[in-house]
Amino acid sequence: MARIEIKGLTKRYTDGFEALHHTDLSIEQGEFIVIVGPSGCGKSTLLRLIAGLEEPSAGTIAINGRDITHLPPAERGVAMVFQSYALYPHLTVAENIAFPLKVARRPKAEIAERVAKVAASLELEELLDRRPRALSGGQRQRVSIGRAIVRQPDVLLLDEPLSNLDSELRVRMRHEFARLHQQLGRTMVYVTHDQLEAMTLANRIVVMANGRVEQVGAPLDLYAHPASLAVAAAIGSPAMNLIPATIWGTGDDGVMVRLADGSVVTVAAQPGGGHVGEMVTLGVRPEHLLPDPGGAFQGPVELFERLGPLSFAHLGGPGHAQPIVAQLPGDRHVSLGERLRVGVAPGNARLFDATGKAWPM
Ligand code: ATP
């Protein structure tokens, strides 16, 4: 049972920079947790603390109720897969995979058996005698995963394991990770910048910003109900449109906000303590902006991206600090410069207060 319990975890690097502030996080046995967030927000730091590659400044980490905060990496029951693979160039694939078992002085017969098993599950059997330089990027990554799982760790930590691969291979390896997780049933903690990896692999996503956990939840919950602007910006590609607005009043359908160009949008949010004139941010997903002659958003199409089944139109205009991105059906043709008007249903819009916190719905 690999349950990870993190309490008050803090990391101050030697230069005094605090990369992780007093973080609490519970990870269940067998969960696939994906950590996302902007560059420098502390994702790798958190992973390295769990792995034992960094010493925390405060707080504790327990796995299965055992305090591992100050144990050396090899005694934690965790293994880590790195973006750079970190294979030994002079060792064969079989020797690379066997390496952790050799260090642990396991008997030869056991090593041979476990390497064979891992090689079979990762489809590396044909490559066991090769050296890393004679492997493709995807094969190297599979070897580094093999080396990580050969000791049967309770917890597998993965730091952007696919970011060095081309897009086709990334898709294949993404499927591979989903399969591996099902097959091994291990607790996995996975750091990525890739939206598709986060949305498709995670049981729960942890969104981090500025050294803090902003929100933890099932991918679709975070997508539909981001608790803060940081989460809204981190989940979804293209990103949620985040548009400056002010509170205008309350109506039957919710709160009305006014945009810079004077148009008014109704959001199905609770009025709460908001007062007229208060600065807020209106959040709308591109797929929720639908062509509507009475819609609040309009502007010339500055950029039109065709993806096949759907397209994205970027609307410029004096009222928008940034273009507003609307998703259109793939068969809808739009010309550059054409004026498009789109609107959003009250239930599909979100509001964030001046501190970035989501308004209650
Ligand atoms: P990325 O997505 O770019 O990999 P990240 O979210 O993984 O970023 P971390 O690598 O955890 O971020 O770094 C968090 C912060 O801590 C960054 O501002 C980084 O510059 C800083 N940092 C990391 N390692 C050290 C170190 N050894 N000494 C001082 N500061 C560090």
C-alpha cells in the first residue's frame, strides 16, 4: 500500500530562495497523480524531495505510514525516471536495467528473471544486448523506465519523461504509461507541461503555482471549475480566455459584468459580497464561445487555425487586451479580417476576483 502523506513540506535552497512553501498533499495507493504548473513553480523540487534527492527545510513525507523524510533515496521504496534518461552509455540495455539490483546485491538468478520480466513488459527483449547509443529516443526512455521499475518500487516518480521525444512517439509512450499504470498498479507521480498527458493520464491533477499547491482534483473537475486564475491558466489548451471586466449589477440569471468595450456578459455566479465597479476577470473556454448575433464579444479574425475536426478563431479588437479565442466547427469557414460575433451562456462563464480566487457558482 503506497500512500504518500506530505505535511508542511518546505524547501529553501542554499541561496535562501524558497521554492516550496509549507505544502500538504495526500496521494492514495495506486493513484496516477500528474503535477502541472508554470516553469519554476516547484514541480521538480517536490518530486526530488519525495525521491530523497533534496533535503527538505521543514515538513515530513511518509509512505505507507513510514516517515521517510530523512531516509536515503535507496531506502524509500521510490524510483525516479528523468527527462534525460540518465542511462549508463557503456552498459548494455540488460545491464542498465539490472544495475539497481546489482547495487542491491541481489542473486544472479533473481536479477536475470526480473530483467527478463521487465524487458517483456516494455517490449525490450530484442534490444537487451544493445548499448544506449544504438537506441531510439523512445527505446532509451523505455530502458530508463525499466531500470526504475525493476526493483518494484512502491512509488514511481516521473519528471517530464516524454519531453525529449517527437510528437508521434509522445503519443505512443503516453498510451504506454497508461498501460503500465494499469499493469503495475503502482502509485505514480508524473510531472509534465503537456496538457494531453495531464488530462488523459491523471486520476488527479495537482496544479502548482509559485511554490504552492493551488488545487488538486480530477482533470474534468479542474477543467470545469478552476478554483483560481492560476488553475484556469494551467488547465486547457488553448487556454481559457481571461478577460478583464467590472461588476455591473445582478440580474435574474446571475452577476452581470461589463467589458472594456462596454458590452455586458451575464455569469451564473452567486452575487456574494461583490460590489458594483469591482474589478474581476471573466473566464470563458474557447468551446463555450458560440457564434451569436447578440453576443458580447466581437472583433476581426486575426488568426485562424484549422485543426481538421475543429478550428480556432482569434478575435482582436479594441476592447480586448489579448485576442479572444473561439472554437468553431471544422467545416465553418472564416476569412482573416472578417468580423465575428460570439457569445457565452451564463452557465459556461466563470468569474475570478481581484486576488484571482474563483467566485462561487
Ligand atoms: P520547470 O517546469 O521549468 O522544470 P519546475 O516547476 O520543475 O520548473 P523547479 O525546478 O522545482 O521548478 O524550481 C523551482 C524554483 O526553484 C525555480 O525558481 C528554480 O530556479 C529554483 N531552484 C531549483 N533548484 C535550485 C537550486 N539548486 N538552488 C536555488 N534555486 C533553485
